Amino acid sequence: SNGQAVSILALDLSMEAIRETMRAYLLSGTLGTVLILTIFLFGFIYFLNRFVISPIRSLSHSARDFVAQSDQAKDDPAQLSFKSVPVHTKDEIELLSESILDMTSGLKSYMINLKTITGEKERISAELNVAREIQASMLPQVFPMVGEYEIHASMLPAKEVGGDFYDFFQPDPDHLCVVIAD
């Protein structure tokens, strides 16, 4: 009191008790940390599975089914359908889902247009072949021998069918008529 020592207190603890208390503290701290990390890890795995892995897996299956359908629907692309995957993650995965849906829709339209255009080109090609054969049949196949001259002709159209025509004939033994027309 008044700056003077009144009593002295001494405590005698064994070092083994101190070490045991420290071990118990470290063990409980370590177990608590492991438990918290385990809970966090399972929560993170659940989050990844629900919002990343499952939507991507669903998109993959839908894309694989679309590809399998496109191999089977070559004759009628209008039968193609992409199974829309409901993804509501509000991130890049949802954007990917929408992009794949747009892409498959565009691909289906492209395949339908390609089939239509291909059919039209085949029809036009067949008509041009008929026109080429008609034109070739109108041209002379046998060339007359006029005196000591041999007459030969050929026509090579710039495109599939040309508008050119030629012919020759003898109205009498002394004259040769040559017709060239475009």
C-alpha cells in the first residue's frame, strides 16, 4: 500500500501441465480449422457442381444430341431441334447457352437454305444439260467435201450453253452456203 509491497504471490505449475494445455489448444485449433475448411470445400464443390459443371454437362449433351440428329436429318434439316438447356446463372455459362441456341438455329436455317439451293442448282444443271444436247443436235455432224476442200467446224461455248449456230450446205454443185449465227 502507498507504494510498498504488501504480499508476494507465487505460482508453481509443472511444465507438463503447460505443454498439455498447449497441445490441447493446438489440437482443438487444428480440428476446428480442418472442420471449417471441410465445410467450405463441400460448399464450394456443391456450388461448382450446381452452377458450372451441371449446366456445361447439359449443354454438352444437348450439343451431342444435335450433332447426332444432324447426321440423321441430312434429307430433311427441318426436323432438327436443339434441346434448350435452362441455364440461369447470369454469367458466361448462360451466355454460352444462349449463343449455342442461336448458333444451332442459324445452322438449321443454313442447312435448309443449302438444301433448297442445292436442289435448285441440280435442276438448273439438268436443264442446261438438256439445252446443251439440243444445241449440239442442231449443229451438223457430217461435213461436206467441196471439191478439194475439207470443211470442219466446232463450237465451244464460253459457258454451259451458247447461242451460236452454224451450218453449211450446197444448193447446187458449184456453190456452198455457210450460215453462221449468234
